[in-house]
Amino acid sequence: MYKIDINLKNNISSLTISENDLKTTALCTVEGPIHSRNENFDFLTVDVKWRSQDPKQGKYFSNILKSILEHFILRELDLCRSICISIYVTGSPKFTFLSGVNVALIGLINTGIPLKGMFYGIQNGDKVEIYDKNEKVFEHFLKDGNEYGEGEDVNDLLRYTKEVINFNITQQHTIS
């Protein structure tokens, strides 16, 4: 199991995942919606910038995360506008993509971007899986291999991830 710590402040969201001696910290900033320069009148444009130690990995993860976010963001509400999501990840490469996905969710909620639903990233061996409620909608293999956990472990990890993220978001957005 890993531990997730979440801090939400204004336009910056952060998340730390640690397991044994491995620690990964991800920061997310969300700018927008602002008027789009590309004149796409049909829907909101999503731009993802991923910063990590490896520039090739950053570009690769940017494209994957962009396709995931385009699926979950209600892009029909803000026509001819755009949002820019910047992800900064440092620490263990093992949790890089997982941290980026979950901090993106937190950042979008923190800035009030309308979503079709919640999504959660979990890691199962060398495979990162994205779930919408209890249904897997995306999976990404970090490397070749067949090390996967049992189905029961995946459900426990998904439940844990949902609880931690939902609890922390609720705590930050509760009106006193």
C-alpha cells in the first residue's frame, strides 16, 4: 500500500505518494478557461504540459494524460476557450504517471473545471490503471512484464485511493 498526502492551495495542487523508500511528489497548476488562440469553436481545448527529469517521458505522458482528460472534461460547456494543465513530477520514476493522473484530477476539481465524473489512477505491479467509478477505462504498461496483483488487491487499492482523494477534496471544499 502507499500513502497519499494532498494539499490544495489556490491554483496549485500537490500530491505525494510514498511506498517504502520510494517517494514521488507531483504538482499541478490549472490555468483557464481562457480565450483560445486556435479558434476551435466546437469545444474547450485541453493543453497538457508535463515536466519531469526525462523530457521524452514528459512529452509521452503529456499525450496520454491529454487523451484521458479530454474524455473526462465537459468540453462542450466552454466553447472556443482553452485550459492549460501543467504537471511537475519529481522523485521515484515508479510512481511518475500515477502521481500525475491523480494530481490532475485534484487540480481540475480545485479550480472548478466541470468533469463528466471522477477518475482515479492506481498502480498494479507495472501497470497503471485509470478507473471511472468501478470500471477500468484506461491502462498503461510502464514496462514489459507480467507482475500484476490479484483482483482483490486492485479493488482494495482503488477503494483506498478513492477514499483518500474524496476525503481530502471534501475537507478542502466544505463550507464552514
